[in-house]
Amino acid sequence: MKVFIEKNYDQLSKRAADMIAGEISKKPNSVLCLPTGSTPIGTYRELSGMYAAGKVDFSGIVTFNLDEYIGLRQDDENSYHYFMHHHLFDHINIKQGNAYIPDGLSENMEEACKNYDVKLDLYNEKDLLLTGIGQNGHIGFNEPDDRLFARTHTVLLSENTRAANARLFENADDVPKVAITMGIADIMHFKKMIIIANGTAKAAIIKDLLTGRMVDTHNTSSLTYLHNDVTVILDEEAASLL
Ligand code: PGA
């Protein structure tokens, strides 16, 4: 694992955006995996700025999002569909049909999971995954458990995750209890992984990840020890327990 500790969130975001833009200029039809959450907002702002300045062209890329809440309409401000349009897709020239996000509104979630896997299987080469990390170590919504799903599945969110995300909802009870997420096998199939984390709330899990040296299904992020191209970008607060 390569680890970069940046002075602050803006520097972290800039480094992540530079790596993503570099990948796209090397391979304009890159297949990317993208996260939601507070952590990537700065990275998306940087990428949008680079596009506005004519420094990067997103017209050939394909993106897969990690996850989506079940039951929120796409125009709900807390849905990840809304998030991606608001923070990135509306500001760049990605082709509409090239941005895949799991379907949290299907009447048949089993079928929705299979459909996402079928879309993932269309692309043999998956190039770069960007992800945040939960305070419990989750990647996407792969919550701590004795066994982890390989592929797209529905998940009952942990109380820890619901509490961490409650800040974005009017009432804590409004945080959906269930979600759909890409599984760990598909996450690991991306050739490069970038994990970003900022703030003191992430310091303990980052310490666990970087000093634990164990693969533990109760800390999904530790599965990245099995991957050979992982870059972790932190701000000083997230790195404060190292
Ligand atoms: P955050 O979420 O970026 O909002 O901290 C990260 C995650 O839960 O994966």
C-alpha cells in the first residue's frame, strides 16, 4: 500500500483528482468505480474544475457507483443518484448511458442486483476505483460480518453506519435501513484502488487498516491487503493515530 498524508482536505482532494485525471488521460475509455459520501466531494469539485479548464475529457469513461439506498427516489437529495449528478455528472461531459448506479427503487431487488452484475460483466478491464471508508471499515456498504458477499447484494445497514449518515437527514429515523451495494469481488477487480479518508472520526479505522496487518471480514477495508495496487490518501487528522 502506498500512503500519502496531506496537510489538509483540499490537498487530499487534489491528489486524488490528479490521480484520476492522470488515469483518464492515459486511457480515455477508463472504467472507474466511484463513491458517495462527504469524503469525495472535494475530489469531485477538483475534477469538475479540471474539466471546466479543459484539462480532462470524460466523454469516453464509464463509471460504476458503489452503492445506493433502497427506497429513495432519484430526485431525493439523499439518494446517491442525486448526489452523483449534483457533485459530478452535471459538471462534466460523461455520456449519460455510461454512468451506472445500482437501482434502489426496483420492485425486485434480486433482479436489480443481478442486472448490476450483468453491467459489471460487460467490462473485462476495470481500471480505477476510488472509495471512502466507513468508521467501521466498510467499503461501499459491505458492512462488517462473518462472511462477505462477492457480488451485488442488498444489505441491512449497521446502526453505526446509519448514525454516521444521519447528519444528512432531517431525522435520524429517516436514514434508510437497507441498501444495495457492489460486492467485494467486483471491488477487488478494479486494477487500481484509491482509498481517501479525512478527519479525526476516521483516525481509528485508518490505524486499524494500516497497522493491523490482518485480513478481517469485520473490517472490509482490510481485504485490500489482498490487492496489489492500493493508494491511501489521508489528511493529517485521519493519520493522527499512526
Ligand atoms: P463519508 O462516508 O465519506 O461520508 O465519511 C464514507 C463511507 O461511509 O464509505
